[in-house]
Amino acid sequence: SSSIGRATVSKTVGWGFETLLACHRHKYGIRTFAGMADKLKFGFAIVLVIAGLVGYYQLSEHALILRVLSVLAGLLSGVAVAWFTASGQEFFRFGQEAVAETRRVVWPSRKETWQTTLVVFALVLVMGLFLWLVDWGLLVIVQRLMGRAE
């Protein structure tokens, strides 16, 4: 049987929409669901971070530098283990894209920043005066309607 003349099942075919099904590949080529090994690695990374924090309190009678090193060692080892999970790799790629996007931003010059700031302050002043006049005018109208005009 031929498929010529049949309508496609999806209404989004050809519109650039990606599937949300877990069994399909993500745009980075990583599956969207983590396997058991990734979950165990991530759990171990959390345990390492917690161990660093526990070490901080267990070393309460030692020098502060040892306590801080305990926290840093736990944190760095946890990050190192999490790095090797699919979620860790995806987070790293996200960070790289964020840095690349930040480099593409056209930041305003110092002069443009000052000009914009002055325009904002001027607008706030004008709006403040306008709202004060409207409030004062409504007060006068209400006082006259209630017979308390001065």
C-alpha cells in the first residue's frame, strides 16, 4: 500500500517542533531520561557534597582551614562525579551556550547608560508631578462636592 495522498499524523510536521517523548534523542544527542548508572552517579555526587559538609562539623576542633578544605573537597569531588552523568554534560553544554550568548550581547556604552538613566529619572519626575496634580485636583473636587471647600 502506498502512503501517497495520506495526511501526516502530526500537526507539527515541518514546523520545527521537537518531540517531548522520553524515548527520543535530545538535541544534544543525549537521551532525555537518565539511566540507572547516571542516577547512581548523581546520588554519589550528592553524598560526596554532604560528606564535605559533615566533615566541616566533625572537624570543629581543628583549624578553620581544614574545615573549609573539607567542604571544598566534598564540593569539588561531587561536581567531578556529577560531570560524568548525562545531566552533568547537558548542564555543561548549557553553560557554554549561555557564555556564548553573553558574548553576542551588545552592551551599551557609558554615555548611553547615563543618557538612559537621566531619561528614566526625568520620566519619573514628570509622572510624579502629573499624579500629584491629578490627586490634588480630585481632592479639590471631592471637597467642593462635600461642601468643605476652603
